[in-house]
Amino acid sequence: MFNPRDIIGLLATNIRKTRNPFGVPGSQLNTWWRPAGGFTRRPGAPLLFTGLMYQAIPYLEATTRYLERLEGSPWAEYLRFGRFSRYLPNFLLGRCFSLLTARTGKEKFNGILRSICSLLTKSGVDFFYHPEMDFYSGILLYDLGDQEGFEEHARFVAKALKLHDVKKIITVDPHTTYALKELYPKYIGASFEVEPYFTRLRLPVPEGGSGSRPVTIHDPCFYGRYLNLADAPRQVLRSLGLDYVEVRNCGEFTSCCGGPAESVSPALNREILGRRVAELKASGAPVVTMCPICLANLLKTGLPVEDLASLLDRSWET
Amino acid sequence: MALVNPDFAEELKLYGVDTALECFNCGACAAVCPLIHRQFPRKMIRYAQIGAKEEIMQQAQELWRCLHCGLCTRTCPRQANPGELILGLRRYVVAAWRKG
């Protein structure tokens, strides 16, 4: 296990410097929207707010590959110097990360965001996107106990959103949804109308079912428990005629995949992940989830797992 | 030997914890916690209740093993909110590190 003080120091430094946990320029991290073309903002339309979570997964994977090697080694001590990364130019860190992250990985996670856009458009939802209004929520600082750092970052994000007169937000992941819906009003007094994308979908009911294999749902803790949103993804699957099977620990009593432990102990993450994978494998069906952290973590085990948005978009097309 | 401080529960309110004394140590949280082999989060909650600050600081690293998955909070029969209590202890420790 790494010293949490070093991890918090490094993350807080990066977030202060670049407004994301990796210390890379936002323009490098957030590129999914470029092929999608322009978005027109109509009065009252909600902002699609990705929270940069899906985009960050290839960077998280690259970081944890190194953290896994470092954990328990004498080199782990040197992580305390990570806070001095504030003296490194952003472009240099960005260049290092681009060498460590594969283009295919970035495309895969960017593709999920494009699927979400496609689903919202096909559902007739009026929304817009602007990369200058899309920020990391700061949730990792909150989870790690850096309340001061979280509130400072949250104020920055809320101020930028208020400046652009954003009132309604569509989110794409459970961590950002929880931060904007519950934590921003509670800790900094900033309130928005926040809804995850799958609650806005209006899908056509197929005749005679989809005929596809059933899937196993892995509920992320934040949707299943913290936000009480376990039913919504099931309703969406049903409305597309997709069957699903439940595992023993599901819905509000879902088991954690171990992802939150990844930054302080990749070994602990592996231990918890192994137990959850055994539960999911018992169903014998491919897994679907709706959280980028869970998705990346489960993919590491070789389990057939897919994001809800990719599955829905593909099923709708067929 | 641990030095106890009955006022610690009051001090923890500054870090968002107001349920420390609700816990009656039934162990339901430890039974459902994914870290089941580590007496977690029960041990830390006990330290918080008796105000064993030194033990909390000495074993602070343990607090970051918590996945913040919320299963303990959902199953707690006393609504003692063990998950948030652990998060509050993290805030307390981070603030102490920064002061120190």
C-alpha cells in the first residue's frame, strides 16, 4: 500500500495545476467530441457533462500499470516527490502520457461517449456539449478525504458552469453524477438539475424481443446504493427487449469491484476484484456495467464486459 | 495503552461526522465489508467513539483501505453511517497532516 499522503499530495497538485488528476492539458485528455461535429445550444437545453471520467481511463490504466510494479518495492517511497510535478510543464507530462497510452484504448472509451450522444439524439433529447464547460468533478479528492481541495475545485467548476448559465446537466457516470447531484449542493451550495443519460432515453420496443444473449448487470456502488438508480438501467434494457440475469449481490446490495482502492493499493484492488469477478462469472453471461472505473477494472480480468451505452447503441442499430 | 478523549466525537463534527456515538458495535459493518479480514470499519469506529486519537493517527493508513462502497452504511441497524464516519476520519487525518 502506498502512503495515502503521497497520493493525495500528487493528485491535489495535478488538479490545482490542470483541473484533472493526471496533470495533462485538458485539450489532450478531452478529444472525444472532435469527430462528432458541432453542437447547437438551444434555450433550456441541458449540458452533456462527461466529467472527463471515460476519457481518463486510458491514463488511469497507464498510471496503475506503473503503480502495480511500484507497490511494495523500495521505490514506492519516492512517490512523495510526486507533488513536485507542479514544476513540470503540462505539455511534458502530456507528452509522457501520450507515449504510455495506446490510441486504441482512447478510441474505445471515447467511442462510449459517442454512443451516449447517439442514444440521446435517437431518443429526441435536446442537449448540447461544449468542451469548455466540461470538467473533472473532483470526486477523487472527496473520496480520499481532501475536503479542502475538493471544495476549492468544486467552486471552480460550479463558477464556470454558472458563468455559462448552465442549469440542467446530463451526466454519463455515477461518480460525477453523485458529485454534482449530492456533494456540490451540500458542500458549496451549487445546485443543478442533474440526470444520468440513461434516465432520459426513450427507446423503441422491438417486436418479439431482440433475440440476443442475456447479460449480467454489474451495478456500480454509486448508482446502486448512493443514488438509488439500480432500476433505471434495467428498465432501459427491458425496453430494448434485452434480457438480463441478476447475480447474488446486485442493485442496492451490489459488491464493489475494488476500483476505488486502485490509487492507494493496486494489490487490494486485485483482491476485491477477484471476488467480484467470481460472483459475476457464476451467471455465465457477458457483463454490462455503466461506470468507467468498474468497466476498466473488470476488463483487466479478461471477463467479457461492455459498457451499457455501447450495448444499447449497438442493439438499437440492429 | 490508549489515551481516551470523550470530547472527540464533538471534534469530529467539524469533519462532517455526527453519528460516531450512534454505533453500538454490533459488527454488521465488519461482516458485510469487502475488507472482512481486517476488522474494518469497526475498529476505527471504536477508536473514534473513545477518542483514541493516537491510535487513529498511528493506524491512519488503514483508513484508506476503505472502498467507500457504502455497503456498511446501507446495512447499519443504527444508521450510524459507518462509511461516512471513515470518510470523516480521513478528513480529520488529512487536516492533521497539513497542520503538522
